[in-house]
Amino acid sequence: MLTKPRLSRLFVMTLLSAAVAAKMYAGCSVTIVTSVTPNTGTTAGGTAVTITGSGFFNPSTVTFGGVAATNVVFVNGTTITATTPAHAAGAVDVAVTDGGVCLGNPPGTLTNGFTYTAPVQVPALSPLALALLAAMLLLIGVWVMKK
């Protein structure tokens, strides 16, 4: 036989479970990510991107290769803007996860939706190399002037 405290706890747990279930499924749709623009950026991060798709809710979280984006802004149910985090070079999945409106919804993921590229390294010339280059250009200039 159930005692009053047990019955009260059972009743509260049943109501709580029903509320969570209603929140999980009422009006919730599957989150889908269809594009990321631009879809490339440097490994340093900091690229401002626009993510489009459907089923986005406010709040949402965005990850690039499992690393959380910053400055995530819910624009509407089909658009989110964010700033990419730093990441190693290569293609990564972009995932949008509902931040609490539709509990239990799996994240919408765009496989290989963003590609990180290593920044281009510009070779530096030493002062000696610059002096030799200047001397060569001077000699070429003198030679051209004599012709």
C-alpha cells in the first residue's frame, strides 16, 4: 500500500515526466543544417559565418569539429550567425544543438561543413638578402642604362 508521502512523490514525478515529455515533442522539429557561409577559414578561428537550415531554436549552440563557436546569434528558425573557434586544419562537421526548447532532439549536423586552412606563410627576407637583392637590381639598372 502506498503511503501519502510516496503517493505525493509519485504524483509529482508523473507530472514532471509529463511536462518534460510535452516540452520534448510539442512543436519540435528535426534540426537540419544545410549550409555554412563562408565554408572556409583559418585555423586561428575568428571567421564570422552564417548557418542556414531549419528547425533552429533560441537558444542554440553551435560546434565546429566538436569545439564550441562564439558569438552565436539566433536570427530566426532558419538562420544562425556565429564566429568559428580555433581548430586544426581540415574539414570538420558543423553541428547546431537546441539549447533547451526541444530536449532530446539530436543536433543537426552538416558533415564536413567547414574547412579550416593553415594561414599562408610569407617568407621573410633577412637584411643581408635584401642588400644583395638591392645590389643586383642596381647592377641590372646600370647595365640597362648603358644599352
